[in-house]
Amino acid sequence: MDNEKFDKDLKSLPKNANYTSNIVQNDILVTSTNIITETIIKEVNEGSSVYSLIVDEARDTSTLEQMSKCIKYVHKSIIKERFLGFVHVIKLDAQCRTDSIIKFLNSVGLDITKCISQSYDGASVVSGSINGVQI
């Protein structure tokens, strides 16, 4: 993002504008998330382009099961570990989780064939070598 353009646009806004509505705040969060994710994916693709996938699960306060997805990669000789997001899990079986991970990786533009390792939370349905998640 061009900071000079952003600064210019920001200065031209009305002085009485607060931008505190939940809609505006959510739009800002979504836009920020997209920019950060694009930057991470660009770094992965500029570097060695291989990465490790780190997945963990947790139940949120509304008892929805969520998977967090992080990747570890090397960019300019520096090892980086970055959070990519949460995904709600509908079913708790290995196939649903596998499908969710693959869909997520595709949606952010990561090549599945470049995933050189996977790390999970130890739950047998996720990490089992026979019936666990296999991407």
C-alpha cells in the first residue's frame, strides 16, 4: 500500500468523521487481514517457496470448533512463522479437516505440493498416520 497516497486520502477526509461503526471497523479488519495475508504469501513465494503447516484446534466461547493455521517458511535467510487465520470446523472427522485445510490453502494461494511438513495438536483424528489428516 502506498503510504503517501493513504496519508493524502486520510487528510482529505472530513474532520468530523469517526469511522466507529461496526461495519466500518469490520471492513478495516478484513482489508488489513487481506493485505497481511497477501504479504505473507508473497514472501513464501519469493523465498524457497516451501513451507511447513502448523494446525491446532480450539473451541471458542460459543462452543464452535475452530482450526488455527500457521505456516513456517524461510524468507531472505530468515525463518518466519506466521498466523494465517482461523477456520470454523463443521465436522470433527479427518476428511472434513483435510478438506478444510486444502480449501484454505487454495484460497490464500499456497501451493499444496510445496508443503514439506505438517504439525498438528496430537489428537489422533488429526495426526494419525493411517486415518489422520493427510494433505
